[in-house]
Amino acid sequence: MNPKSTIIGRGAQQNTHNRFFELSYEMRDDFLEFCQKEGEIADKNKTQYLNVFPKTIVNKVTSPDVGMAYSMNMYQGCEHGCIYCYARNSHEFWGYSAGLDFERRILVKKTAPELLETHLKKKSWKAHPIVMSGNTDCYQPAERKFQLTRQCLEVFLKYKHPTAIITKNALILRDLDLLKDLAQDNLISVNVSITSLSEDTRRILEPRTATIKRRLKVIKELSENGIPVNVMLAPIIPSINSHEILPLAKSVSEAGALSIAHTIVRLNGAIGEIFTDWIRKTLPDRADKVLHQIENCHGGKLNESRYGIRMRGEGQIAKQINDLVALARLKYFKDKTMPRLNTELHEQYKVGQMKLF
């Protein structure tokens, strides 16, 4: 990989066209050449935080194969820059590109805690686990500045409402005090995403995420404090991390994880173009092999949208991956299970304190 030809610290190496826009923006070679001659910076590669003001924060999830019924996202876009991220396409709904814009233009919902509290107080609302990070990571770098995730955890604790978290950032340990309080009433579970044990692989796939060592530490510390942890081995990418399934499962089990889940990579929407551009620049020697093996898992395409099949794939390579995960569960998680979250307490606390009568 030639660092001079890539955008350092980012996953995507381009801004793809927004399918909802008639016009497109591109950075032409003659402009780049002019900037170089004039000693100017064509692209400062800075992250921008933009405030948005949604009317609601809790979303009903209608997809039958994602393992959640409700989700919420305090941030849209994610600075972690994971090249394979399915959430990239959602940035187009806000008028931005699924490529670099997704990593550099982070939309911040500062009213998220107030919106969550309003939702939990509704008379019609019946407690059901609400997953933070259903779309983008609630502990991405923006959280250090805005602390919206911590404020939402305080709301969940106040109303004794169950929640789950998906993250690949060690910043979650900052909120260990709240997580421990929630765990006392079985109101919290955490899903830690780990796609590789190799730092070299992690750096190119997920350039601004926590190191693997720190993520294993997260699993260990959460588990030691009574907080149940599931590990997302997701996505599995043929010929990039598919050979690591058993070592990954062993490592996270030894760290204290109670279960694992996985998906096979699918490059839906604009992600196919973004991933293809990235791998040809980053891993040119194996780009064709990886792309063809992904296609092999999805009927000759990079994307698969059929429910029940899109996450697991089909064909011989997909079968090998799915069989390996099944073997890993049998070998390392035979006597482990994730507890069901408690939905019984919330009704008593809907007014902010336990009802006396």
C-alpha cells in the first residue's frame, strides 16, 4: 500500500455519488495538480460535527434477521471508518456520501437523552430492549466530546429499562459505573465487535477503532463486573479474516464472552464501489480473489438482500464459514449462554420513581 496514494487514517478512499442527487462532486486531477504546485492542501481530512434535531430517537426495526426490535443512534456517520460498514448507505438519506463523508461528517443528536426519556414515559410503551448502535457506534470518538451515550445510560437506569450496546471502542469502560448499576437488575448486555486478532488487519479494515488488545480487555473487565458480553465476529470476509474464526472464538471465550455471533460480508448499495476501490488500493495482490469469493457467497454478486440468506450467504465458501462458527460455538461456548434482559421493572418506574401503590 502506497501511503502517498491513500488518505491516511480513513477507510474509504473516495466520496461516492449520492444516488438521491442528480449532481455530483468530484476532485479532478488538474485541481490536485494546481494545489500541489501552489503548496495548498486540497483536502484537509478533518472531521466535522454537525448538529441535527430529530423528532424521535427510538426506531422500530422491521428486518427479521438482525436480532433486535428497537434501536437508537445518537450519532449518524461514524469516524471509526470501517470499510465494510453497512451503515454507510444511510448517510445518503442525510444528503451526504457513503464514502468519506460518512467518516468525516458526523451528525450529532444532542437532544437524544430528552427524546429517549419522553419515549420511555409514554403510557403506550411496553418495555423491550432498545439497542444503542443499531446503525453507528455509540462509543465512536464523538462520544468523548458529547457524552450522549452516557446520558442515555443514565435515563435507562432512572427508568429501569433494558438496553443493549454494540461497540468496538474501549471508551465503554468509562461508563462502567452505570453499566454495573444496570447489571444489578439484569438491564444491560454488551456486544463487542472483533473481526481479527491481527493489528495489521485491524488497521486497514477499521482504521480508527480500539486495538484488539484493548477490546479483549473490555470483554474481560465487563465480564468480571457481571456484565454479559456477546462478541460479534462480523463481518467475516473470505481470505481476509475467515481463517481466524477458531482463534477468535477461543480468545474471546477465554476473556469471558458468553456467546458469539457472525455475519458474512455483503457489500450493499454504495459499499460495493467503496470496498472495491479500497481493496484495489490496499491489498492489490489479493483484490480479485477476495471480491470473487464474496461473490461466491452471494450468488455471483457482492450484495445480497434476501432476508434469512443475506447474513449467512450460500454456496461452498459460505458453508465452510458457517460450519466453522458452529464448531467454534460447540468447542468454546458449549456451557455458556447470554441471559435474557429484564423487562418487568420498567412499568413501575415509568414516572421516574417506583410506584408506591
